[in-house]
Amino acid sequence: MAEQELVNYIKKALASGSEQGVIRQKLLGVGWPATDVDEAFFLLKQDGEYAVCDDDKPEHHKASKPKELLIASLALIAIAAVIYVLHVMNLF
């Protein structure tokens, strides 16, 4: 289980603007076990205290997934429409 000292350190580092990846590497570099570090980030995320995510840009993470999904869906619809038109015109 992640120690409270570790969780508190991560809270302070995130509050000061440090990125998750930088914090993680620093903690691993001074000897904290990766499982403890990962668990501490998980606990912070689970508690909703910070928007911790893998891409180190929490402010972009929430908005990017729906936007990416919408763009991918529209692209697939456009491709399907082109194939349908080509099929109807007997070109495909």
C-alpha cells in the first residue's frame, strides 16, 4: 500500500504544476517502488483530488477523447458514404 508520505508528496508536486511523468521518474530515481508510486497516483485519481492521466496533460485529456471519437466517427461515415455512392454508380 502506498504510504501517506508518498501521496502527500505527489499532491504537493501536482499542485505546484509538475507533470505526472516527471514526478514518477523522480520518485523512482530516489528508490520508491514503482508499485507504490502507481498506487499513490491511482489513489489520488480515485479520490478525485487531481485529474491524473497518462498523457501528463490533464487539462487536455478530458476534452480530447470525445473530440477524437467524433472525428473518427465522422471520417468513417464519410468513407462509407463515398463507398455507397461509388457502388450505386457501379464504379466500385
